[in-house]
Amino acid sequence: MNARRYIGTYLALILLLTATVWSHGFELGGWNVVINLAIAAAKAALIALVFMQLLREKALTRIFSLLGLSWLAILFVLVLADYLTR
Amino acid sequence: MSAIPQTGSYLDSGYSLRSWLLTTDHKRIAWLFLLSLTLFFFLGGTAAALIRLELVTPTGDLVGQDTYNRLFSLHGIIMVWFFLVPSIPATLGNFLVPLMIGARDMAFPRLNLASWYLYIIGGLFTFATVISGGVDTGWTFYTPYSSMFSNTHVVLAIVGVFVVGFSSILTGLNIVVTVHRLRAPGMTWFRLPLFIWSTYATAVIMLLATPVLAMTLLLVALERLLGIGFFDPRLGGDPLLFQHLFWFYSHPAVYIMVLPGMGVVSELMAAFSKKAVFGYTYVAFSSIAIAFLGFLVWGHHMFTAGQSMYGSLAFGLLSFMVSVPSAIKVFNWTMTMRKGTLSFETPMLYALGFIGLFTIGGLTGLFLATMAIDVHVHDTYFVIAHFHYIMVGGMVTAYLGGLHYWWPKITGRLYSERWGQIAAVLMFFGFNLTFFPQFILGYLGMPRRYHSYPDEFQVLHVLSSAGAVVLAFAYLLPLCYLGWSLKYGRRAGSNPWGTTGLEWTTSSPPPKYNFEQIPRVDYGPYRYPIVSGTPPTETRHG
Amino acid sequence: MAEDSLPIQFVAPAQRNEAVTLAMWLLLATEALMFGALFLSYLIYRLLFPQTFAAASAQLDSMLAALNTGVLLTSSLTIALAIQAVALRRRALALWLLAATVALGCSFLILKGYAWYTEYQHHLVPLRGFQTDYSALGSGAQMFFNLYFVMTGMHALHLSIGIAVVLVMMAYVAWSDRTAMVTRRVGLAGLYWHFVDIIWVFLFPLFYLVV
């Protein structure tokens, strides 16, 4: 039954949200950013895979869903190649 | 598969203005684009003519510097966004993609029409820019000049480009989905004509690059209108960030502009050599490779702008890599002609012109990707000559070649072959006379975007302007004899060139829904020689 | 139930469904790149002004934003359930779930508007003509707020479009009998809604949780 999967996913999302806010209370230096972004990525993945049905889509749709991300990676990596070595 | 009753040609499915302006037929939308693109081409061309006229003498006597700045900005904006980017994808692409893959229309016909309306709205903003006094930032809209200092109508021009960007996204979206989902039974990827491969690669670039440009220009507009300074150095902003974002679109856009031309030339080479394209898979994948590598090289526009030396090094090396798939194409086209049954009708003359001019443009691109040389010729006429060899010598030539080749299919009429050949040859000479002197000018140090120059450059400038006159004449010719053929041209049969491809199995002009029965495709493209009496691509009705 | 007529270019309903799904994902890819230009600018300026970004972030109300994140996540659940209810032809349930989605979307915008208003009162809005005071935060502070207002503004704009789309979907669900068409369209609206949600999921830690 889909409804149960959706509600389970939703609870996981809320749990992740709580974890982000909770981790904000600790001084972890650079690790705060890493934890925040890892949790955000996990949330995005849950939404995409379950709510947006990527788990059930055809291979082509899944590939296309990664297209935007891959091209963002190109943009970020090459711009950073300039900024980080300037 | 259900057959549909045939209704006569798409041109006869309605004669009212309304039947054209509200059409969702991909073939009619191609016409809408063709007519509006031609209008913009001549508008941009007029600006170019005034530029060349001003440069006949070393001093500013025809126009002053402010008008000159507006002229080259207008020329660039119109030619890039209102002609070159949509040129082949929106006209020949729109017309041919469904026909070539055996479909009855694009996947989203209404989106297709919306794309044209967005193009027109963007065009109206550009007209408004011209009427209200123009814009003087150049087509590149570099900050901080565009965001903080220019007193011209930057926002109006940006809105025009922003809107037309969405037109190009919708066209790209339509082409990608159509090629993926609407191919006829048996039309596998490796049975697709090479034009489809290159148009598909182009559409992917349109989808992935254009949104970055849209957002970047929006940020410039926000900075001008609301004072939200993203690139304002006073707030710690970095104008180089604008250049990164701008060229992330605008370098791939170069491949938006030339890849479809390469697809056309692949078709023409096979058609007029009566031979399969040499190394089909290599040519097909080189389109994909160019589309991908094209996204990795934009930093070569910023070698002298203050980019990190190591960044420049990486961008320079990656730029060299683009020459590999480009060279594969050139070599394979040449090999296609070997031992072929060559004939030199107008489209073939354009295709041969393309190969020569594109090769020169491509090779001079290697000079510019070499950092040490780029420092010397950066922002000179060398760069101008280089990209005009690609954009005009390459893309415009291929566009006209394709237009001539498919003209009998599009209109059902034959144009005058003699006049076609004269125009094609004239264009080749006019083009070289216009732009070859600019390589020398640039190498000698003539910077771009100046309305006056030292006396010693005058001879080369006069040569270039003389070439522009020839070129202008050569561009006006097809307008005359193609227009003439619409009414007086002889009727074309369904396959006047005797070539392969599903589009030639339909009548000329094609029926409203292209195929009565969706064809079943059993063979790859370019099966030559054609045995007389059988259709070019053998199809079995299923 | 009335039949959903198939346009001439498709040969089977499945082909059409695949085509529209593909198109929607491609559209979302372009949206991702559009926001990508903003995320990249954010990254570059955060690398240039790390301390200032932390100080400026502390000016924002992170608990309100966390609440708002919860609101959006909940709306993603309601719209996902609504799509399923439409497919199962449970019309009343679908309408309630879509209405809940709209209500949650509007609550987000109201809370966001309240946050912006508070920031306006603290002279943090960098619009031309507004009084601003970033003196305590160090150089680059205005860049943080430029990014903050443009990015959350773009997100709010997309969410508003999403709310309008869901309202149209409610009309379809209420009055149309073409189940296949309604299911397809509500599904597409859902994809868009989830995407807007994902954007916020990244905005939240980047603006409110900088240390």
C-alpha cells in the first residue's frame, strides 16, 4: 500500500529535520556544514525516490532526473577550479 | 496501428491567417519561425552593413561612437538569439524531426506553438529596445558596465533575451521528448539520420544551458532595477562570477549554433555523394561528444579577465579536446565523398563551403585556446573573424544548404538551380573577402568594438567592407529566387534528389499528418544505390 | 467515465504518459540549473566571506524556518496522498488532501512573509530606497542578504505558481470525469510541488544554520 510508504517516508523526513536543528546546537567546526548538507541531500533523495516515484520510473526517466544534477556538478567544479586556485 | 484518412497537403489544410497563427502542425510552425527568423536576419544584417560602412574610413564619419556601440550590440543580440540559436532547430528541425523519425507531429504541438509566441514576444522587446534608443553593452552584457554604468535600455534588452530563452527551452524539450518517445517502430537509434543525432544533441544543450543564462540576466536586471548587487564590487561582489555564469551558457550556445549545421551537412554529403556517410557511429557520437565537451571549455573566454592561471590551464586543455570530435566529422565527411557519385547542385555547394569555412574557423579556434596566443589576439578582430567563420561561414551556410535541399519537400516547388549555384558561389567568395582580412587585422592589433582606427588598417578594412557588399547581395538573391519559386517554380515530385530518408517517402508538400500509416523501418539510413522503383528507405506498412 | 482522447502524434496512452513524465523531469532539470546559478553564487560568496555569513545568518529566525520546513514536508505528503486518491477515484478524499496542500503552501508563504517583515524592521532588506544597517556584521554582509532575499524570493515565487497549479487541479478533480487525464495532470503538478520542496530543503540549512 502506497499510503503507508508515504507516511513512513514523511516520518523519516521529519526525523531528519529534527536532527538538523538538533545538530545546530553543537559547535563542530566544519562538520556542521557537512552534516547539514548530508541531511538535506538525504531528504531530497527521499522525496525524489518515494514521493516523486523515481524508484518506480523507467530507467530513462531516472537518467534524466540526474541530468540536471550532473550539469550542476560541471558548473560547480569548473568554477571552483578557478576560485580555489586564484 | 490505425490509419488516418488523408486530407491533402499541410499547406492546403487552411488558408486563413487564423489557421496559421493558431496552428499546432509542426510544419506550419516551422514556416512561422522561418519567416520571423528571416526578418530578424535582415534586421541584424542591416546593423552589420552599417558597421562595415562606418569602418570604410578610419574616422567616425557615418556614426559616432555611441551609435556604433548600439549597432554592434544590436547586431550581436539579434544574430545570436533571434537568428542563430533558433535557426535550424526551430525551422528545419521542427519540419523534419517528426518526418525523419516517422511521427505525425512533435510530442507537444501546443508547446511548440507557444515557443513561437515566446520568440515573437522576445522579439517585440528587442524592437522596443531599438526604438527607445538601443543598448550599448555588446551582446555579452558584461557587468559592472551593464549593471552599474550603462545609460541605455539594458533591462528591456535583457527581458527580450530572457523571454526568447524560454522559447529555446521549449523547442529543446519538444525535440528531446519527440526523439525519445515518438520514433516509428523499428526506427532504432542507429537507424536515425545523422541530422536527428545532431539536433537531439543541440536540444539537450538548449535545455541545460539556457536556464543559467536566464537566471544570470535576471540578476543583472535586479541589480539595475532594485539595487540588489550580485556582481557589484563595492559590496564584495565579483564581476568574474557573472562571466562564468554567462559563458556557461554562451559557450555551449556556440554548439547550439553549429551542431545542427553539422547535421545538415552530414545529410547533404550522403545525398550528393549517393553514398552512406563514412563512419556513421563516429559521426553520431561526435555530436554527443561535442555537446558534452562544449560545457567544459567556457573559461577560454576569460584568459585575460583575471581568472586563475591554473583554471585557465584546465580550460585551455579541455578546449583542445573539442577539436577531436569536430575533426572526426570533417574527416568523415571528406571520406564520404571518396568514390561517391558526386554531383554539385546548390545544397552540395553550400555543404562544401561549410566544410572549408568551418575548418578554418575551427583551426583558428585552436590558436585562441592557446593561452599565450590568446593574450595577444584577445578582443581583436582575430576573434571576430574566428567566430564568424564558425557562425556565418559554418552555420548560415549550412542553414541555407539545408533550406535549398529540403525546399522542394517544404514547398512542393523547385527553385532555379542556376541562380542557386550563383548565390552559393558568390556567398563563399563574399564571405572570405569580408572575414579573411579580419584575421590579419586582428593579428596586427586592431581591437574589436571600435568605430575608428589608425590609418594603416584602412586597406584591410576597405577589403572587408567590399566583401560585405558582395555578401549582402548574395544573401538577398535566395530571398528573390526562392520567393519566386513559391508561385512559379516547377512542381517537385516526392523525391526530387533521389535520396534516402523517410521524409522523401511522403508527398511534396507532405500531407497534414505526414504518414497515413506509421511506417515500419527495417533498414538503416543512407542505403545507396537506390534501386529504381523501390522507395528510398524501404518501408513496410504495419 | 468519459474516454480520454489520444492526440494524433501518439499511438498508445502509455506512450503519451511516458512522454509527459519525461518532459516534466526535463523541465525540472532546467529549473534545477536555474536555481543552480544562485546556489553557485551563494557558494562563491560564502567562501569569500565565511565569518560574515555566520554572523548574518544569526540575524535570521531559524526556529521559524524549521517550522516552515516542516510545513512544506507535510504538504509534500498530502499531495503525494492526493495523487493516489485521484488514481483510486476517491474524489472527496483527493479534494480534501489537495485543499490541505494549498493550505500548507499558503501557511508557508504567510510565515515567510512574517519573517521578511521582521527582517525589514531590523533594516536588513537590501532593496534600493530601504534603510539598511549591516555595520555590525562585517564586509560582505549585504551580499548575504542579497542572496537570501533573491533565493527565498525565487522559491516563494515558484511556490505561489505551485499553489495556483494545485488550485486548478482541484477544479479538475471536482468537475472532470476524465480520470486518466486528471490522474496524469495531478501527477505532474505533484512532481513540480515536490521539486519546490526540495529547493527549500537546501535553502534551509544554507541560510539559517550557518556557523
